[in-house]
Amino acid sequence: MKLIMRYLKPFSVTLFIAVVFLFIQVISELGLPRLMSEIVDTGIQAGGIDEIAPTVLTEDAMELLQLFLDETESTVLLDGYRFVDVGIEQQIINDFPLAESSAIHQLREQSEIIDGLYARAVHSFALSQQADSSESGSFDKLKELKQWLPQLHEQKVTGQLEAAIAAATSAAAGDSLAGKQTATQFTQVIYEQLGFDLKQHQQSYIIKLGLTMLAVAALGAASSVVIGWLSAKLATSVGMRLRRDIFHKVSTFSKSEFEKFSTATLITRSTNDVQQVQQLILTGLRLILFAPLLGIGGIILAIRSSLSLSWIIAVAVISIVGIIAIIFSIAVPKFKILQQLIDKINLISRENLSGMMVIRAFGNEQYEGQRFLQANDQLRKTNRFVQRTMAFQFPAMMLVMNLISVLIVWVGAKEIAASQLQLGNMIAFMQYATIIIMSFLLLSMMFLMIPRAIASAERIQEVLQTEVSITEPAQAQVLDRSEGVTISFNNVAFSYGDAEEPVLEGISFTATPGKTTAFIGSTGSGKSTLINLIPRFYDVSSGSIMLNGIDIRELSLYELRDMIGYVPQKGSLFSGNITSNVCYGKEGASDTEITEALEIAQASQFVEKLEQGVHSPIAQGGGNVSGGHRQRLSIARALIKRAPIYIFDDSFSALDYKTDAALRKVLQETLTTSTVLVVAQRISTIKNADQIIVLEKGRIVDKGTHHELLSRCEAYQEIALSQLTKEELA
């Protein structure tokens, strides 16, 4: 996880902006159920009247309310309104046309005290009317309020209203849902008496809230789009940097580091593993923060919507957490195995593609096919197991969500019937419950993605943190190569890793400019390893290699390798054409230089026969040309460099004797100032070398010219006589 955070650090500003929009989206998502609740409870059920105490009261209504309050409370209620005489306030008349012919009381400001007194008085009045069995409706008499107000005054004096007042007071009508609903109904009747257009007001209220919901939804959608865009930018940028850093790191590896990682796993780590990390950033930025915020916010708002139903949320959360825990315990251990199996598939595929000719030659297509099928089937089974486990999660979550919805409706309906819950609040609670469950579903998706991404990040980190054994010197020296380069091996020894036996030991010789030094010996004698020490593909275990008296470890890697024309044992070409491959040794080489290099390498004849000449395409690895052509093009690539040192690692093995002889003759005439090192298996290739070094089991058994070694070196004699007759050796 530290790796991901480190690569996200340069994008802190972008990340902060994304988090801001994330909060906006969360607020938008959580705000919609509350607005829906207001539309249902206030807009539909309350006719759009969202206040408890009405804005205006008729004189008769004020007198009625005071009958159900004590003297102090009556005074407080009366002081909460200001008296407006007939026809004085035009603004009030515009809203309440019938107020033009009657005096009214206008509310000074909304307050909890006035709301409480008003609701309690109305509730007391409603209870008094319910006690009168001769009346069927609580507020029917308000239309003839003047006619029966004296009767209410008389009931107040005789104490007949005391029971209703006491019941309303004990019920805390100002705070109870029943009291608020009764107060709203009373307000609707008062407004209707004053000519207020309740239908128009209700319609306007619903449209206003509907437009608000539309704006909130649009804001949430816009935030989601911005977050998606920023997430994609972050994910792709981090993915690009990871691939770049892996590539740069791998390009600094010596052969020792390459032996720790297979080519297949390095490809997987720079592609599939990076993709896993990139996918985590792409979706994680939205889900890792979005889902918890949405879930926590949903729980808080659900409890605020209905405290009595909050236990249902607890049941839902416990059920979901249990499902997630079970799924995680089964699926998560398989993620690292999946990446390893992908490595194995890549390894087998690479081996089959690169070794196709060998496989066909030995008739092992069926064996290799079976090997691939076994690895592929193992990956399929593991992947299917994970996918099936994850597939169980969504239906399980949906089942919990549907059962919770049924439970909310069942319990909520009873509370609505008992006037303990409003319909809108129940709908909002149901929506919040859905949001909570969905947030846990999103979280579970992230929890399944995070372990796999972390496993991939660890694999990437393993590559990036690998210590490179071949390092640049703290202060590089500069080599004067104007008069050529002399190579000196001084008691050099080399061992692979923790090997018990050294591969090379006690190697000492000197190779001078204008001279050819050749190496010969049986297979495994250390010839290629020895020359690979010069460009520092490996570093010596002990001893030193000097160029003009300077240890190669004190030269910069670029300068060291820039002075070497290297032709590997296996000619390796790159996709492109002949020109691009030859110019790989010298960027921007002229046509004349290309032609000259091809002629020296004995490659011009076959190139001229090609339809497109030097512009003929070359497939990856040189797969569309023969082994001999690959070697000649590899030699041309090195020759165009005009380097002071040339290393030929058994680079003539694929050439016929005639071409080999012609090439050696031209090289001897051309490389007159260069130090030439040749590894060969054929005596004919090296018998004219100025110095031949015979290796056996990593040690020099003898060195000298061809004739000197024939006369005294038994190992050289055995090799020579196994290839040529005595007459040919003379």
C-alpha cells in the first residue's frame, strides 16, 4: 500500500479535488431521500404547509385557541402574533383575499414556543370534539365558529374542557406526531376560511421541491462524472509511471538480477500487476471513501428519520458484515495464487512460442499442449472458484436488502397506523436502508479488490527494491582511448551467486590494440562468462579488469559499454528493418556507413537480393531470417560503431567455412587499431589469432599462438585434432 501512496503523492492536488467532489456526491445522494420524505409528508399529506403555527389567524380562531390554554399561555400566544386591522396589509390580502373584510393576527416569527402552544391548543380542541359523541368531525364547526364559541366559553367555565386540556398536555402535543398532524389540519381549515389557495400552494411546494431534487441529482451526477474523469487520470498516470519505473529498473539489471526473475514474471509484473494497481486506483478513489461515507451518513440519517426503526439497520449491518466475512475468508487467499498462475501461463506460452521449431522437431506438440492445458485449467479452476464465491455475494446482499425492505414496511405500517411515524419518513428510512446495504456491497467489492492489488503492488515493489549489483562509480574516471585500449585481467575470479565453486579463477592476460585474442575450450569452461565480465554484465568476485590501467568499475557504464562493439553468441535482432537494426550500433549512421558495415560483415550479398534491400522488414528476434543472416547483421551492427574494443562471442558458428574465412580476412584488415576478443569453438576461426587462451574448468591451462599451443598444450591438441587433420593444422 505504501507503493501506491508514494505514486499518488505527486497528484495530491488532483486527489484533493476528487475528494471534494466525492463529498458533494455523497451529500447529494443522502439528500434525495430527505427531499422525497418532505414531498410525501409535507407536500402531499400536509398540503404544502411546512409550519406548525399558521402565518395568520382569524380573531375567532385566536379566541378559540385561548380557551384551551391557561392565562399565561394565552398571553404568550397572543404576543406571538400582531393584530392587523381590516384591509391594512395588502401583502396579506394578496395571499389571503378574505382577510380584506376581517381583522386578523399575523405571526411575528416562527418559534418552538409558539408552535408548541398552538399544537397543544389545537390538539385539546380536537380531543374535546371527539369526546362529544354528537359530533363526527373535529373541525367541522369552524365554519360557524361565531355561533358556538359562547358554548365553548361556557364549557370552559364549567370545567368540561379540562379533561381534553389535561390529555393534550400529558401527550406533549407540541412534540408528538399526532399533535403536529392535527395542528396542520387546523391550519388548512383556517387558511381555507381566509381564501388561501391551498391547491395552488401545494402544487407550488411540490414543484419547488421537485426542482430541488432535480438540481441535487444533477449536482451528484456532475460530481460523479468529474470524479470518474479525475480517477481515470490518476489511475492511468500512476500506471504509466509504474510501468516506466519497472522498465527503467529492469534495464539496469545485470545478469545476476535477471536470474532472480524469469522473463515471464517480469512481463506479468509490468502488465497484469500494474493493471491491478491501476484498477484499484480507478475504482478505489470512488469506493474506498465513497462507500464508507455513504454508509455512515445513511445510518445517521436513517436513525434521524425514525429512531424506532433503527434496530432494523443494526440487523441489516450485522447480516451484511457476516456475509462479507465469510466470503473474504474463502476468496482472499486465492488472489496471490492467481497472480502466480498467470506467471506460469506466461512462462509456458513464452517457452512454446520461442521454442516452437524445437518442439515440432522432437514431435512434442502433444506434451507441450498438455502442459499448457494443465496450467490453463489450474488457472481456470482457481479463477472460477473466486468468481463463484464473489458471485454469491450480490444475490445474498439483495436478499438481505429485500428482507429488510419487507421488515421496514411491516413495522413501519404499524407505527403509521398508530400516528408514530409518517409515510414519508418510512419511505426515506427504506431508501437509507438500501443506501447502507449498497454501500456495504461496494465496500465488499473493494475488500475483494484490495488484497489482489496489494499482492500485485508487493510483486512490483519486489522488482523496484531489488538492489542492482552493477552500479555506477561515485566519481567516474575518463579513459583516454585515442591510442587504442589495452585490456588486462589481473588474477580474476568469478562465482555465480552463492555457488560453492568459482566459475573462473586465476585469470590473468593482456589484450592489446590491433591484436586478436581468442578463447577456446570445452563446453562449460567459462569462455562466455569471461568476456561478459568486460562490459560488466557481471562483476568480478575478486581481482580486477583494467582498461589502459583503469579499473572498469571506476568507469561510467555508458562510457565503458560505448567503447565496446559486442556480438552475442545468439544473434538477436529487433522488429523493424535491416537499416534500423544496423543503425542500432550508431544512431544516425549514413547510407555509406550502413553499406560498408554490411559489406564487411559479408551481409551485402543476401541483402541486395531482398526486394526492399536495406529496408526489408525484420520480425521480432529476427525470426524471418536464417541464423547465419542474423549473425551477419549482428556483426554489421557492431562494426558500424567503430569501437576500440570488439567482442565476438562465438559469433561465427552459424557461418559456413567460406564466409567465415572471408569475414575474418576483412575484419583483420579493418580492425587494425581495435582490441579484438573472439570466443570460438572452431580452430579454423581462431588459428590466425595473435593470442589464443585455452580454458578448462574456469582456469587458463595455456596461452600462445596456434603453432605454440599445438606443440605444447595437450588440451588444445585434442580440440584441434578433433576438427582438422594434421595437414590442415600445419
